[in-house]
Amino acid sequence: MDERRCRSFGRGAAARRLASGETLLIAAVLFLACFAAGFTPVAADGPWRRPLVKLSGPVELLHPNQWWVDGLPLRIDPATAPAAATVRGAEALVVASVDDGGLLAARSVALRPDAGELGSTVEFRCVIDELEPKYWIVCNRIILVTERTVVEGRPEVGYLATVKAVRLSRDSLLARSIKVSYPDAYAEVEFEGPIQGLGAESWTVNDITVLISPVTEIRGTPQVGQTSQVKGVLQPSGAVLALVIVVKGAGSGSQVDLEGLVESIASDQWVVGGVTVAIGPQTFIDESRAPAEVGAKAQVRALRLQSGSLLALRIRLLRPD
């Protein structure tokens, strides 16, 4: 491999976002080939930018300063890494950068908990609003779907999904099984969410219009901000005619949707449209339409905490108009 090609590759790799394990493996092989030949990648237009890399997969090997995640070597700072006893075999979500040696250096590591460590089990039936490769949105709730999720039936937007899941956060669930069925007229549905509005004839629960009739059974005293479980009948308009509403008590916060340009990205927080949102293990970053980078357009669904700060539940990246 000649020097000019190695230097050209170094510049391209610095500016390009690596998005898959296969691309990373190819990049690593090319970097090693360049270094074996005695060349060092340089940037002609200033310091070498280190792109952020996101990867996920099982932690396969553990060494004091290096892990292998989904077959890729990852340099780890032992002072900030999770305890080894909790890591081996776990599913890791990693944000890393490419170091001077062409290897991946972890900037943040989050472990997806085992089923036994997750929150309560949830089961509900409602309309599919949106379908993505890694998640669905059912009745305005994010349902993470993995290779372990058992899906029965062919999913389509507008169909009914009976979901059995475990709770990751208030508005985010990890699906264990999903049964998809065609929505018959006036199908029965069941869901839960925060009460956002109260009226004599209708409520708003998790952005869904819930119709109140003389036969609606309401258990508990409803207030805006409280969580309620709704069982009812789907109407042609998309509203739900409530049969039973169970008010569960005060919620942990209200849901907020915002949109804007990404102004800064850090492992623990982003700034989108001038608003700071915290990033946690439960935050799902959707890069299916555009990479996560400063200047990208982002749609954020967040939870407003009691402190007033926003905790991101989902960030969807879009290309600027």
C-alpha cells in the first residue's frame, strides 16, 4: 500500500462516520496495513477529526484495559467502566472515538439490563403508529424490538398490536412478544399514560383522545399529570371510547416533544434548538435517517423531571431541510 493511498484513507476515515461493525472491521484492517508499512494518516486541512462511533453487542472478552464488543476491540478506562462482574455476556451500548492508533476508545458504555433486572411487566393492546427496524411506536409509546422479540403476524401501521414487554422507563418498553392483528371495527384496546387534559366528554391520555360516556367506569380521582390505565373501544376517528379508566396516582413528569438543530453532543447531554436534554441509558437515538452530528435536525421526545430538567426518551435525527 503506497503512502498517498494511506494518507488519503486517513483523511477520509476521519471525516466519515462509521456506522456498522463490518465498516469498522474494514477500517481497522486498512489502518493496520498502513501502520505496518510505516505510514501515519494525516489531515491536510488541520487536526484530524475523530468521528464518534456507536456500536452495540455482547461483551465477549474482558481485559483490564480492553474489551471485545460484538467482535471488535475496544479500549476501556478501568476507572469509569462498569464492574467486570456485571459485564461479561451483557449487551453493551457504546459510544467511542477512533484514537491515534486507529483503535476504538470508549467514551461512554451503557449495559442493557437482563430481563430479571428490568422494571415491571407490561401488557397492553393498541394501534401501531409507526414501525422502525429497532423500535415500534404503539399508542405513542416507544417499544424497543430486538432479535429476541417474538413477533406473531405481519406488522403494518394502523394494525393492532398486543404487546408483552418490560418497562425501561415511563415511556419506553422492551418487547418480549408482540401479536399483530387486523383492526376489526370497534376493536377493544388497552393502554396507559399520563393524563394531559380533562373534560366532561373527553380526556387526553398520552396524546390519545379518550371519550367519556355515562357507562365509563372511572376508578380513582383524576388530575392532570397522573398516570391512568384505559380500557376501551377504538373508534373510526382514532379516539378510544373508554369502558374503564384506572387512575394510578401522580406521574413522574410530563412528556415534552421538541424539534430543532443539534447544537452540541456530549455523552450525558445534547443541546437541540437551544434546549438542553439529558441523555441516559434509556435514551434511544434513532440514526436511521441521518447520523448524530452537530448541525443535524432532531426530533426529541423527553420527560420533564420534577427538577424541571428534560430527560430524552427518543432522539430522531433528520437531515436539515
